[in-house]
Amino acid sequence: MTKLVEALLKQLKDNSYRQYRTKETESPILYPVDLFGFNMGCGKPLKGADGGNVSPNYKRIITMGFDATRKELTESISAAEDEAKKEYGMRMLEKLDECIRVCDEYRETVRSNRRLCNALQNVPHKGASTFYEACVFIKLCIYFLRIDKAAHLGFGRFDQYMYSFYENDKKNGVTDEEIFETLEAFFISINYDSDLYTGVQQGDNGQSMVLGGFDKEGNSMYNELSEMCMRASLELNLIDPKINLRVGKNTPDEIYVKATQLTKQGLGFPQYCNDDVVVPGLVKLGYEREDALNYVVAACWEYIIPNSGADFPNIRTFNFPLVVNNTLHQKLNLCESFDELLAEVDSAIKCESDRLIQSVYGYAEKNQPLLSLFIDGCIQKLADMWRGGAKYTNFGCHGAGISNAADALAAVKRCVFDEQTVTKAELLQALESNFEGFSELRNTLRSCPKMGNNDAEADDIAMHLMSVFSKSMNNRSNGSGGVWRAGTGSAMEYIFTAAKCPATADGRKASEPYSSSFSPSLDVKTNGLLSVIQSFTKYDMTDIINGGPLTLEIHDSVLRNDIGIEKTAQLVKLYVELGGHQLQLNSINRERLLDAQKNPEKYPNLIVRVWGWSGYFNELDIEFQNHVIRRCEYLG
Amino acid sequence: MQGCVFSIEEFSVYDGPGIRSSIFLKGCPLRCSWCHNPEGQRSTAEIVRSPNGCIGCGNCINSAEKKNGETVFTLESIKNCPKGLLRVCGEWMESGALCEKILKNRKLLKNGGVTFSGGEPLMQSSFLFECLAGLKGQLHTAIQTCGFCGEDVFEKALLSADFFLFDLKLADGAQHKRYTGVSNEVILTNFSKLAQSGKDFVVRIPLIPTVTDTAENTEGIVKILKENGVSYAELLPYNKMAGGKYKMLGREYRPDFDEGMTVNIPKEIFDKNGIAFKVL
């Protein structure tokens, strides 16, 4: 770490960087800090957001520059005949001009910062010519987009689109060390101002970054820059950017080892995405192969197409446990066999899918003229990204609580039908009374087969549920020029919708959380990690590819030395070979988390993975803290 | 034949080469003062209570029995825990069923294998040998042992498994007796047999502050290693969490040493004698 990076890191940690938000102070740092020109000194957190969760084409904008983009836009407007289009084009132009004006003003205020000021002589008017200018340009874009209320924008395939700038710098004699310093300073800078832009929880800001992957011939695209990003993340130990690593059957062992070293930091990333599953899965949903090969993740883990896509991958959540529970209450008494019950569940899944689809049929986000400039096709078509401008406008539906639902049905199958140790009336009464006075029955339910134990009894039911769900959703029209995609994610719904779900037949009490995304139910003691990865890779995941990772907690003592790191890396490799689509591996220490709840002041820098993102433990609401703790109840 | 298994760890990282599963057999002839697996000591099944997530309702205690001043949980205690935190530790399993369970993950264990640990796995030697025979040719097998067993049993073990993890704790016989309850005489005899057998093995030395991590003991252990032509050892520093499981069993952890002391890694002595080591 260079002296400069060390100083910047210190400023970030003690929040002293915030002094540069006022115009009076000379800014000695490499990248702009918010409010220093941009937010016009209002000094207040920005509440609310319009659409987002897309991966903007930073590459095009930072290569062309605002002037050339403006020229393209004005030409498109002059050539247009349709008045509405012209008008929309003018709105885009207004936004762009506002950005240019603010930047010109801003440049005047940083005169004393020679390096930044020099960069601002070129960007954003002209395209970036160096790696540093490209970073500054992106940083400017991020602020403009955020102020314009575009939320949850990731960095996409940063290692790919920044590579030409890296190469060019190298040609001009810039050393790797210098580029690395610029990169580290950039990573630090994207952690600025987290107090101003909050998501559902602080840290939920969508700043994901995707590294690696394979091209259409199957060649690895993990390059020197991917390596630098991994190294910077390891060295800096910061929440952002949240690293996602695209892997596949040809990923070499040493990349898994490097990634596991990053896991050891306890930040909850990298998250792994398996190209061998994701790409064919996206093709099945109608994406062109070329686009599918270029996939990235949205804010958390939803697979989206960068640059040209305006998918809405988390527009609805399918609440599996609730659907199963309602079916039990309405139909169990009428069913003579488990198969009859399962058929009723199938119908309920189809009905609920229909309902979800109809509830947002033809929905589109508010117009976002500034963000649309960053989405391919919008300038040419003078159309908003959500309304015909983008190439893809598909909708994604999360599937929350799959394991809880499968466990519930497995328990009903065994206790009510196979072994008949519990009567239908008893079960329904126990559920209605939230197991009050039924603790023995509840323990019986809890001792039934569970998803995650590589046990066909529970896993087959889970596979069946996923199959019915994906068939009820996938490729159906969304009325907005796209189709639906079924997924395995939960986002915050493992807490929020679960809070509204009564007691379930897996033994879960009313309002208790579900598992986070695609994981064994909370409080289930599984046979171990080998069984878990087998359970969660049985289903053909290309069928249910909206995203949503298997989330595993590993006790941090496992990663204490190179033996543990190497073997954990091998475990990830096995998961990928088995056909898993996405994996989030967390290194965690329960005792430390409990201590942090009691003595937060001792742990100002403790970071944990929450759902699709990582946050400071101290900044999370108590129910999210507790979920993280419970996830590791059964660890070593 | 049935054996008593107290834990199966599917993804066990520090018990031999590659990705391995570890099978923990119940029962141990030693009573090491620092034992961190106390549930492996007794040969019979017992009820344990996990402290994690306990809400302190007292249901389990109310259904427990008092024996010699110890609280002994009953099957009623298990049933009455609203959080399901009590369980029977020690499952009697047929060797065939255990092998089947292990082999279910065979594909994932192809570059590693299975390690039988404990307790002391050789305390259930007939059961262990049945299991090893059942796995022969299908998985790489290892035994993690303290070496305290009859020479005949150990010779048979040498023919039955592919790899050994052999613990050497204290070089001095009297000290060994004081801290583990048994003399190390047969252990050292068995260790020589292992060294001469041509089998793959690794020596493991627990580093217990002021007990095994002293210069004197290290010199003694190093001498044993050199006499047997061993040039590599793995060191396992004492972890203060060791006492955690005693509470689960309703027992008190009373180590016969000051566990607050920092563990000494006797690097110089190993280096001086040309013995490579790794701290786990």
C-alpha cells in the first residue's frame, strides 16, 4: 500500500474526507467527494429513488465524452419526426447539459488539486485517455446518476471495459504500481458518502463489480486488471465494490485460492457465478447468446445484461412458505394422499404466479432520461430505457423460502401420510396456535427430512416446487415488451414477507425469518457442507436463473491458514462442477458477532454479508443482525 | 457390527490430505487435561445440550435427574426443549450403514477421503476394521490416533488404513501419565511400528501452554522424531475455546495448567534439529 493510499484510507475510516464536501477546503484527494459541487451543498441524505438495478454503459460514455454524446443526441433529435420523441430527446439533452454545467463549475473549485484539475480539462467533455481519467469520469457519472435518483447501479464488468485504458497507460510507460495506486484510490472513493445514499439498510447501495468470465470460445477473460481488483479488495478490506467472480469448469485452481483469501477477510464476497449454468439459462429466456455471455449481476445477485438491458429483476417475490401454508389450511383435510396434496400445491403455485404477473402487467418505471443516456439504443430511438429504449425489459420474480416450503411438505408427507404419527386436525391446530402447547409435535416436525441433507425425501419436493414455479413464470409476457424469469433469491423478503407468514409445517413459528435466498432453513442442522452443496445443485438451475445464491457460512477458524484456504477453494470448485449457479460464502465467527451486539464500540469495522450485499454490523437493524447470527448457529 | 459414533464432519479441513470427511468414534482411554472433545471420552451415549440459542426456560433441568451431584438430562429433557437444543450424543450405527453414508459423498471425496477420529477410534477396533474393510478400494482412509492400544490391534490397523495421523503429546513417561492418565510406553512402541511400516503418516503435537510447549518436552519429542527418522510434524496450538463443550455435557472444565498463558511455538528447537513443521 502506498503512502497516498494509506492516507486516503485513514481519511475514509475517520470520515475526515467529508471536510472536502465544502468548497472552502482545498481537496488533496484523487476523486471528487459529494456535495463538493454536486449536491449543491444541501448536505442532506438523498431520500427515495426512481428505478435502477441496471448496469449502465459507462464504457461508451467515458470513451466518447459528454460532447460527442451530446452531438449524437442533438443529431438524433434533429432527425426525428415524432414530436414526442423529440420532446423526450430534449429532456435527455437538458439533463446532459446540466451535468456538463455542474462539471465546469466544479473544475473551477478544484484548481489547487493539480491532478484532478488536469483530468477535468479533458473529462467529461472529451473521452478519457488514461486509466485515471476514466476512473474520474465514472466517479462523476455515479454522482450525477445518484442525484438524478437512479439507485443500485453496479460497475458491471469493470475489468473488461477498463482494460483498454489500462493497456494504453502501460504503452505510455505508466507502471503497474502506479495504475494499482489509482485503482485503490478509486475503490476507496466509492466508499465515500455512504451516509448520503442509503438503501433498505446502510450498505445496500448496489455497488457490485463483476470480474472474470469466459468468452464465446470458452477462453478465460480473467486478466491483469481482474487480478488487480482482487488484490485491491483484499488489501483495502472495504465494503465496496462488492466483488462477483464469474467462474466455470475451466477456472484454474489458483483463482479459487485467491478468491478464498478474499473470503477470509470476512466481507462476504466474492460471490461466485457459474458461467456454465448462467449463460445457457439466460439463452433459454430469450437473451441473445452474445448478450448472455456478457452477463453481470445487479445490486445483489440478479443476472442482468449490461449496457443494453433494462430488466426489472426483483419486481416481485414469490412467497413459497405462505403458498404451501395456505394450501394446507384450505386443502389438507380433503386430500387422501400426499400426491393429492402436492397437486393442490401445484395449482396454488400457478394461481399465485398468475396473480403476481397480472399485478404488474405492463408496468414501467418512471422515465429516467439521464440514466437512459447510459443504456444503448435510447439515444438513437429517443426512447426511455423502460419504454422501448432498451433491448431487454424482462421482469424477475424472486422465489423466497424454497427450503422452508420443501421442509414443510416433507414433514407433512412423513408425519401425516407415510407414518401417520400426526393427524391432519392436530397439525392444523398446531399451526393455528403457533405451536403453543404443541412443542412435542413441533419437535417431531423438526426432526423430519430437510433440504440440505442430500436426502431425496426433502430435495425431491424442493425440485418439484422449483419446476412448477419456473414453468408457471418463465418466458410469460410481462406486458412491457419482455418476459418473466423465475429465481431463487429472497432479498430482504426473508425477513419482511416472513414476518407476515404464520407458523409453517416445518416447525417454523409465525413471523420467524426464512432462509436467506437459496439456503437450508434457519435452525436446520445439516449433515455438513458436502450434503448441502449436493442438495442445492440437484435441480437444473438453468431453469430458474433470475439469481439468488446458495449462502454458506464457514467458521473463520477453517480459513486460518493456507491448508484451510486451499480446501475451501476446492469446495467452491466442487460446487461449480456440480452445476451450482451462484454461491455466497461467508467467513464468520458467532462469538464475535454476539460480542459486537453487546459492545458495538469495540467493532466499528466489523463487516458482514447481509443478503446480496455486505454492511457494517453496527449499522444493521437488530433483526438483520440476529439473522446473520442464527445462520451460523451450527458452525464449529 | 455396531459402533458408537458421536459426530460426522463432512467437510473436515485439518484431518488429512484433500477434502475429507471425519468420523468421530466415541470412547477414549486417555483423559487429557486439555481435551477439547470431551463428548468423545466416554464409550456410551450421553445427552448434551447446546448453549447456542438457549432461552433459559429451565424445561430441560426440570426433567433431568441428579446423579452424584451431576445433572443428567433425560429423554424427557430432549422432548421438552422448545428450541430443540438437546440431543443424544453418540449414535449406535451398523458399519454397513456408516460406510453407505460416507460413500454417498464419494464423488466429492475423490481427491481426499475419510478420516476416523475420536475419542480414540482404535478403542472400537473391531468396528473400525469392519468399516475400513467396507471402504477399501473406494476411498482413501486415515486413522487419527493417540497410539494407545495393544500392539496386535495397532499392527492390524497398519494393514487396514492408508494414512495415519499420530499424536505425540509428552515425551516423558511420568508427565504423560500425569496429564493424560496413561503412560506413553505402548504409544512409543506403536509409533516405532508406524515409522518402520512404510505407511504414509503425519505426527501431530498439541501445544499446551507450560505442559507440552516447553523446551524440555519439545527436545524430548524431537529426539523421538529423529530416532524414528521423522522430519516433519504438525503443531496444534491450544485454543481457549477448548473448555466450551464441557458445559454442554453438564461437566466442569478443570484444566491442570494455566490456560491463560500464551502458547509457545518452539520454532528454534525444530529448526535446529532440521525438522520442518506447520502450525495448524
